[in-house]
Amino acid sequence: MIFRFAILSLLLALDFSMCKRQPSAAPGSQPSSSSPAPSAAGPAASAPSKITKPVVDQTAQTLIFCYHRLVDKVRYPGTEITPAAFEAQMKELKDRGITVIPMQDLLAWKRSEKNIPPRCAVITFDDGWKSQYEVAWPIMKKFGYPFTMFLYCEGVAGGSLGGGQAITWEQLADMRDNGIDIEAHSATHQDLREGHTVMVIEPGGKRTKKKLTGAEYEQWLQNEVVGCKQLLEQRLGIKVNCFAVPFGNYNDHVKEVARNAGYEAMFTVYGQPITFTSPLNSLGRYAIEANKPKVFADAVKMIGAPTSGGAPVAEVGAKDLSTQPADGETARTALPLIKANLSGVGAIDPQSVQLRISGLGVVPASYDPKTGTVSYQVTQKLREKSCTVILSAKSEGKKIEAHWTFGVEEAPATPAKPTPSPARKK
């Protein structure tokens, strides 16, 4: 009787274990060598936290300026400007509260990945003249402005079209190492549309003029658009994602080749304010020429005036304020300390300092006039995965404002180690 009962118990146990067996894998899948998946109710089953994209200000606008050579004596006003005129324009952007931002920030905004100031500008230089390294770069450093270089490869010193005024690869490497954005402007700087007579560089450097069509044209176009990108990436060890079309001449086929080459954005010289909905394959730049000073003046007037009809606001870049957390950084706590330094802005009216935090509104921030530091310790947990801060104040009667956005990803709490119980006395 006892033996029969033991057999019955064994059969029941086997049947119960079969009911709890994991479902079989899909056909063709490999059996897992790891331990069984945790229960859906277990902590391991919860999906990893995802940092969501910030809600971007789609009403922001950007101007993109295009410069070429900086020379003391202008001989070719269509592509030249004096250093004094250039510096005056850079100062005017600052005086009008138009923040100069990096090209890659503009593209991140277009991807809905980060915010940019409501009115801002991007500075670009075309072709690759050594005056851009020797003259323009020091002026840009003086203002703390980022900028982008658009190069045509054969125009760099040592190339078949690189003369005595051309920038060198060593100078470009120096700029790269200091954070300057370097992008593509074709191989030989010619009209890329089919049917035009172009200058072809034969093996050995001989130049001939041809009207290319069919397969011969397609091979030439690939070198102009794709080959230039590859050479810049290999020579400088960078990622190239922008293409400036020579002379602003393009068609749908040129745009298609550029897109297939991996360019994220394509630029022309048909100036217009860039909005959130501006197509990435034809972003217009204002070409600044010595004989057309109104181009710059009209552009900044167009974007420099507030659209709301309220008081003018001067935008201050978050980088200039040493913000904490920094713009684009991810805070590892939902209760971060938020700080900014206004000491470099000018005389601040202490009563005018105001700090707004998305999800919280105006917060009781403290301001130290001696150090120019604004700070606020968040006491109510931030609920969203991204947080935007708006800091405003008055300086010499003028309202200034700064915006920045950081991610929030709270680190998981470390479980407390159990306190060992005292050993029992025997």
C-alpha cells in the first residue's frame, strides 16, 4: 500500500512539473542556455527606462550666413569682405541678442532632439581659404562663436586647385581638434547638374573641359558628392553629414545622390530664415558679399525683432552661463541642483532674476550678487525624462533670457545591505 502511494505521488509531481514547463521556442530559434525568463510580475520584467526627446520649440528661427575670404583690400567683392566688416557683423549679432549656435545643434533641433534659442544664427565658411584659419577663426574665438567649414577637396593646399591662399590639411586638423565642424562642398566646386561643360582633372593633373552625359556624368557626380565626403572623413577622421552645393545650383537628382551618400542636410545660397519645417535638402544661407551690405542688415532685421510684440529679449547661450546640469547633459537624479552664472552678462538687477522649470513653473531660486550665481535645489521630483530651464533677468534696462534642456534618468536605488544579526551565545 505504501509503495503504491509513493508511485502515485511521483506521477502527480511529474505531471505538475510538465504543466509549468516553458513554451517551446519558435521554429528556427536557438534554445537559450541562460536561466528561465523571470516572471512578468518580477522586477526584471519591467522595461528599461527610456529618455524621451524634449518638447522642442517649433517657433524658433535660425539664420545661416555664408562667408568666403577675409582680406584687407577687397578685389573680388562677390566673395570677399574685410576683417573689420566681418567683426562688426559678429558684434551686431551679439548686440541684437541673436545667439550663434553650432550647425549640429540646428540639425539636432530639426530631429526634435534638443531646443535652440528662439532667434539664433549659424556661421559657415565656404571653399577653404587660409584667411579663414588666420583671420576669421581668431575673431570667432574672441566672441566664443562656433562655426562650420564647407570644403571642396581639390581646393585644399596640395590639391589640383589649391593655390597659395588655400588652407592646409594641417590647419584643418588644428581646427578639427578645437571643435570646428568640417563639412563637404564637392571635389572641384562646379555646377553639378548634367548637361553643363565641366573641367575634368585627368590622371597626372591635366585639366580638360567636357560636357558629360550618361554613365560618364554619373561617375563624375559620384566623385564630386560621395568622393569628397569619403576623402574628408578618411583624411581627418571625422563624420561628414552636411553638403553645401557649389553656387547653389542643384536639381532633384543631385539631391538624391547626396541623400544616398549619407548627408543629413544640403545647403544652398538662397538666404531665408530657417524654421522647424524648412526642408533639410535645401537649407538656404545668406551669402555675405562686400558689395551687398544690405544682405546682412536685412537678415538680422528680419529675425532680430520679437514676433510677439513684447519687449525685446536678448538671448544668452547656456554655455556662457556654465549651467548645471549643462545643456544636453543627463542628470542622474530627479532632484537636481540647478545653477547658472550670470557674472559675465553685465550688471544684473537682483530683483529681476527669475527661474522657470518645466513642470514646476517659477521656482524660488536664490541669487548671489557677489558671484552672479543663480541656484535652486529641486525639492519636488521631476516627473518627465527631460527638463527645460528658462532663466531671465534685466541687465542695464534690457531683458536677457537663457534656455537649456537636460535629461533626467534617476539611478536605481542601491539595496541596503542587511545588518548581520549578532552571534548567539552558546
